[in-house]
Amino acid sequence: MAGVSVLFTRGDRVGLAEQIAARDDGVLLFSLTPPRSSTIPDEARRIADVTLGRLKNLDIDGLVLYDIDDESDRNPAQRPFPYLPTMDPAVFLDEYLGQWDRPAVVYRCVGKYDEQEMERWLARQDPGNVLSVFVGASSSEKDRALELPTAQKLRAEVNPKLQLGGVAIPERHSRTGAEHQRMIAKQQAGVSFFVTQVVYDVSAAKSMLSDYFYGCAETGIEPVPVIFTLSVCGSMKTVEFLEWLGVDVPRWLHNDLSHADDPLTVSFDQCLATAENLSDFARRLGTPSGFNVESVSNRRREIEASVDLAARLRSA
């Protein structure tokens, strides 16, 4: 896999919450999906041990734990990988990742939890070690126990020091031209950082970031860190799944991946190029940015390539 200069390094480490509060540049996160909800405790512990072993030498600022929900209401097309309910990320963190010694960003699909559940969870969190990203319903038709604005208000009342993140979607900005307005509204509701959907369309991500930056200037607020998500693809099945999730893979790159002897190497190198491009652009604008690395596939080779990608984005 091609070499690349290190995009950023971390000297004296400060906590992730402090980095976010200070609008620091260069946050680096690594994302996991918890095991299936049907996983027995011994197997969950084994998965956690393997995961921590992979991550122990990575110089990352925090671990992201996704909260997975069925999104078939958003996309009626057949899902390339079947939807399987997963363990609550908060439970996986508390019961199986006790040896993780750095902060965690726990996603909450807020529609899955009622107000009392959310209030109890918020009250238990140490804002120095846990941050959260609230995710709204995947479509307006989806049944939900809690609305996103209510969850945001709860956080402000119950645990106002807990740093709250929001989701930003460059593809939605390409369709509507209004994603930056959603970001500003979320920021005004208490969001202090954003994590994007997986980025393969660099132009869409730059347009969203540019409009967000200038929108903040017009509104009289400072932009908060925008953390771009990168994910490698080891097969066209993984590409199909990303596209099902709503990720735009440019036609030229789709062609490169589909004709490559090793699509994982092609996507790995593209992720590095994307990171360098977005990092340079964000610095030129004056908007704090960072990266979140994930593997949407559970194939070992793709997971290990994701770990390698995170390592390459920062010196050990």
C-alpha cells in the first residue's frame, strides 16, 4: 500500500472532551460495531479481547461505538449484508471493554430509547471519559420512542458537560444544499462536534465543509470540529453495502475498484488521498477537522487494513 506523509501527530495528550471543547484540529477516532445481541457472554468477551489487542498500539484519541438500527425504511432495496440486531454499545463498553483506558464516543439511535432510559443513561456518564453522538430516525415514517430535539434537551438538563456530537452527511448536502444549515441548527442545540458518514466523494465533503464554514461566519458562531469517516473496501460487496447506506462512490473510483486485482489496496490508497485532501482543505478554511476510521465489513483483512489506516494517519 502506497506511502503517505503523516497528516498529524499528537504530542502531549489531552482528553478527547478537552480537545473537542478547545476545537482542536487532528482528532483521530476508531469505530467499532458491537457484537450481535444474540452473542453469549464468553464470545462477547473474546471479541472484546481481540479488539483491544488490535487497538492497543494505536495512538488514537477515542473509540467510537456505533448503535445500529434497521434502516430498511430508508432504502427499500435489498440490503447487501443482512440486518442483525447488535448489543447496546453502552452495555458493550461497560461490561466488556473495561480495559479500554481512553475515551469512548457512544452513539445513541435516540428513537430506540424512551425518555426515562435516556435520562438514566445520561445521568450515569462521566463527561471526561464518555462523549455521545445522537442519531435521529432514518426516515419520517419510522416509529420512535424519543425525538432528537427531546434527547438533545435531556442532555442539556441532565449532563450538560457531556460533549454531544451530531451526524453530517455530505451526500445529503449534494442533494439539498442544506446540510450546513442542519449542522448549524444542531450546533445551536448543543452539538460540539460532527462525525460524517463514510466519505468517498471528496468534492461533496468539501462543499459541505465550505458552506458550513461560511454559514457559521454569517451566523456569528465558530465552527466546531468536523470528523470525516474513512472506510476501506476489500470487495465489491462492501462497496455495494456502502452505496446501500447512502455513500456516493464516484463512477471513476467504482470502475477502479471493480477492475482491480486487489480492491482493498485501491480503497486504502484512496482513503489516504482523501484524508490528505480534506485535511489540507479544512486547514486552509480554518475549520478544525479530524478523522474516524472504520470497517463496515467484519472480514478480518478489511478490519486489519482499517487498523493500519489509522496507524498511517498518525505516527506511533
